[in-house]
Amino acid sequence: MPVPKHILNQIKAIIPPLNGSLHKGQSGRVGVLGGALDYTGAPFFASISALRVGADLSHVICSPTAAGAIKSYSPDLIVHPILREDQTTDQVKSALDSLLSRLHVLVVGPGLGREDYMINYAKLAVKIAKEQGMYLVLDADALWMVGQDLGLIRGYRRAVLTPNVMEFKRLSESVKIDPSIPPEERAMHVSRALGGVTVLQKGASDIICTNTGEASKEQAELNKIKEGESTEERVVVDVPGGLKRCGGQGDILSGTVGTIMAWGKCYESGAFGDSSIPSSRIPLLAAVGGSMVTRTASRHAFSKRGRGVVTQDMIPEIGGAFAEIFGEGEKGWGAPISEGKL
């Protein structure tokens, strides 16, 4: 089932133009919150994927125990080792607030772990992000965190959750979804139970759902939408992926979705585009686009490496996957560049 053409066209509309008109930062500033003693690969995969899709800047907000390793993986990443176990959230709040104010999107979860101090910092970051009207992606242990406290994200429509099979099962149980509901319909019910949060249910085919109900006055103010606005939409992405799913592929997905949401924030602010795409559509569009790019990159990597493919093999394929889906006529990738123009 191909993704509807109108959705593809809307995704293309929020992609920053490559015409030299934008300055650094107007093609997205992405933050990834995660990375502690045992987990350094996941935040790297999410943050480097953001750059490979086309974000301008990618920040990792992590524990000092993870910072050295993450910095050594790539000099292109900006690493902030401010999540200290020996400090309280009150001590870190000011620095975190200032940092998030400079970003367009926050990806929470890759490499987060479940240690109390990291979960407390993640909760604080989500609270600040909501206050600042940021777009959010929640993955991995951030989904476990949401399952423990549904109020963290319920009703915040500028967020995308990206659960795998087991994470989706736990999330469905947390919001008390009737297990007799057909599997292909459950994501829509989870989205509604969480007050309109977009759900990207990963699987053989990815199912992306937004089911909001009518926005109250308070919800409209929180989500920067019109009072009474409602959405009920389901998109299935069955773009072929690789036949082996690597541990870490979900991190690439979260970074890719985050980048497209960051572009949506730039579009929303008037950095480019004609403002015809409502802000309320950005999460679903980003989830669909991120799913398509990640699955395509997985297929390309698998075609070269087969059974031995690992997540690092996917990273060089991200740009080509994006160009294959959305880059028709785009400069670069061997396309001729007009004389005197970038």
C-alpha cells in the first residue's frame, strides 16, 4: 500500500530548500537526551542520523560517564555532559532550560536507561520541552517512563512515540486497551487514550496514527492549535526494509523523525515555505517520513552486508535513502549544480 501522494507532497513542503537562502540552524537543531555508563551507542546513532538526514546541528545531552565515548565517535556532535548523578534536577534545571530553548526538537530515550537520576532528568526535560512548545520524540526507556506516568505526555499533540513490539504491548496495557481489538487498529486507540499523541508502531509494516478528539481551550493553548480542532488519521508504511533488523535501528528512526519535526518547527516559524501546512500535521508527517527513510536505509545496508549487517552500516545509507524518496531534482547526489550557485 503506497503512502498517499498528498502526504508525500506535504512532507516535501516542510523540507528546507537547498538554495543558499537559509543560515546555519534554519535546517534544524536537534537534541537527543540519553547516554549513561552502559549506553553510548544509542544516543550516537540517533544524533548522527539527524545530521545524515540533513539537520544543521545535533546535540547530545548525557551523563558525564557517557560523554567521552560519544565525543570520540564523531566530532560533528555537540555533547553536553550535564546529567550528573551527584546533582539534583533543581541544580541542572537552569542549564537544561537554556539549552532546550536553542533547539527545535528533543528526542528522549536512546541510551536513557532506567536509573533514577536519568529518569528524573528525562521527566524534567519533557516538562521543559512542553512549556517551550517544542516537538518531542520518545523512544526506548522513555516509553517505559511514560508507561509509569501517563500524565507526562497525555494530551501533548506535538509528540511522537516510537514503540517496538514489546514497548507497544506494555504501552497498550498501561492505557488499558481492550486486547480483543484487532492488532492493526490498536495504535489508533493508544493515540486516543493518550490524548492525541502520534504513535508510530514499528513492525513488519509501520503503523502511524493520530487520534485526538476535539481540543479543549487548554489543549489548544498547549498545542498551539485551534480550539475544537480534531484529527483521526492512520497511515501504513510498508516500504521494504532489510531482512535483518539491527539493534540500534530504532535509534536511527528516532533521530530521523526528530529531524523532520525540527524542519517542521522551522517551517512553522516562517524560516521557509508558505505556511500552508498546519502545525498539527507535523508529528504525523515526520513519523511517516522517518519511517520511509529508515526502512529504505535498512534495505540498502542489508543488500550490501546481508546477515552480518550492523547499525553502523545503515548510517552511510541514510542520505541516499532520503534522496531516493524525497530528493527528486535536489542538488547534490551527482546532480549538476548551476554555475555560481550552490
